[in-house]
Amino acid sequence: MKLTDSQINEFDQRGYLFFPNLLDQEEVTALQNVVPEILNRPGPEVVREKDDPAVARLAFGAHVYSEPFARLVTLPRLLEPVKQLLRDEVYLHQSRMNPKPGFGGGGGWDWHQDYPPWYLIDGMPEPKCIMAAVFIDDCTPVTSPLLVVPGSQQHGLLDSKLHEDAKDRGYALHHLGPEAVAELANDGGIEPVIGPAGSVALVHCNVVHGSANNVSPWRRAIMYLNYNAVSNACNKEERPWYQNNRDFTPLQASRDDCLGTIHS
Ligand SMILES: O=C(O)CCC(=O)C(=O)O
């Protein structure tokens, strides 16, 4: 899939592009089938909700230990547009699944940009990184969709504060103050990223985003594949492999049908 100049321009202006149904039903099913085993992993790469350790809040690194997600990373439909937008070869800095179970089990996310921990902790020189949000489940207005402030990436790295209990949480989130969010939102608005399972949003890593608690009965899992430009490789090694991948080998596109051929 080759992006048009107008799509590239839209990404540069608004900070994200949305592709409904980029994956077909068979491909979505291959991914959905392995979600429970990923969330049941005992390792530190699966971070649990603070108030309820039975519930997984984030699963890092599934592309390393789960075949369907490994195949997803190099799907040409996904990889080629990311390379086009970053104007470079890319590697995967990190993957994380946010399963967001229903009935309030999947907690909200304060407003933040993704780039600050990558810059400050992992030593990523520039915000040349794209978060590909792959919808594993339907994302609807009632399942606490991802909310983005279009165009906010144009303000660069904003002042933010690392959550004080980041070490206990097992991940770093630099949240923004209410005044900054209000100013940006009054200017650019807030958009919910909504679509059926299999849809994909490509989001610039400085786009301000967040989400609410999922009080609906339905799970709303999204896999975030965070691709970084090879020329922008990280230079610090503080965090483990599942948060700061040190293999900068450029990713090669696989066959476009490689995910749909997995049968359980
Ligand atoms: O999936 C969500 O609800 C938000 C997740 C998020 O903001 C993040 O992982 O950076």
C-alpha cells in the first residue's frame, strides 16, 4: 500500500491517519485467538492493573513470543506506509498491547505524549517514531476509544511529569497538566479513533492522547506497534528488551497474506 501525497500531508498536519478494516476477519481472528495466552504470561513484560493484579493492563513484547503478532509487524500493508511517513528504514522500538477489558477493569490513561520516555529514558534522539494502533477488537464510542488531539505533535515535546509511582507501575507515563491539554484541545479539538476490529491508526509519537476507563461490558484491545526510524536508534540501555529493543536491523516486509494463513 502506497500512501498518496495528500495522505502524507494529512499526517504531517494532523499527526495521524486512520485506515478502517486494514486487516480482514481471518487476520483479526488469528490475532484475537492468542490474546488470552499473552495476557496470562507471568513475566514482568505483562503489567497488571494496580488495583486488581488479576487484570493485565499492558502486555509488552508480544511480537517476540507470539507468532501472529510477529507476522503482523512486517505486514507490507502496515510497514510500507510507516516507512513512507518516517522517510526511512524502520525497526520496532517496542510493542505493547492494551487489552482494556470491560466493566471498568481496563483503567484510563491520562493525557500524554509517547515520546518523552523514549527520549528521556531510552535516548531516542528525535520524535521520528510512529505508533501503529492495530484494533484487535471493535473500538466504539462506548468502549472508551483512544482519544487524540489532532495537530498537537506540531508543538513538539511538551512539559510533562513522570507519574511518581512509575517504577511500581512497570511502565513510564509522562502526563500533561490540565492547562496545557485544555489549550491544545481548544485549538485542535479532540477526536475519538473509532472503527471495527482490524482497523489501524498511524499516530505520530508527539500526538497528545489518552482514554477513559472502559465501563462497557466489552473488551477493547489495541496492539500498539511503535516503529522507529533506523537513523534515530536509541542510545541508552536502561530499560529491558521489551521496552527498549536494541536490535536496530531494518525490518523487511513479508508476504501480505502471511497472517491470514495461520490456522488455530
Ligand atoms: O489504549 C488506550 O486506551 C490508550 C493507551 C495509551 O495511551 C498508550 O499506550 O500510550
